[in-house]
Amino acid sequence: MDIDWAALGSVFGVSLVATVSLVAVFTLGMIGLSKQEEASAQGGTATLARTGAYACFALCAAAVAYGISLIVI
């Protein structure tokens, strides 16, 4: 039995980049929601922050759905 170390390293690298990217996008969404709450507490509106946060969450949901489709199909 032989282990293809190049393929294993490639899978590890892609998984690491995908995980860090997904966490970063989710974090940006949370920051956007907190900025929106701060603005509404001060009497303003932060529609750009809310829209950006929703876009980040939609991107996270799309990435998770894509991952699930790769596993199922």
C-alpha cells in the first residue's frame, strides 16, 4: 500500500484554505450585523452593513450547500 503524499498535501491545503475562508466570511457577516445594531442604537440606519452581512451569510450557506452536494452526489 502506497500513500500519495502529494495528493494528501493538496487535499489538506485546499481544506485549510476553504475552512479559513468560510470562517472569515462568517466573521465579516457577524461584524456587519454588529455595526448595524450599533447604528440603530444611535438612531441611524446601516443598510449597507446589513446588506453586506446578509451577503456574507448567503455565501456561507452556498458554500455549505456546495459541500453537501459534493458529498451526496
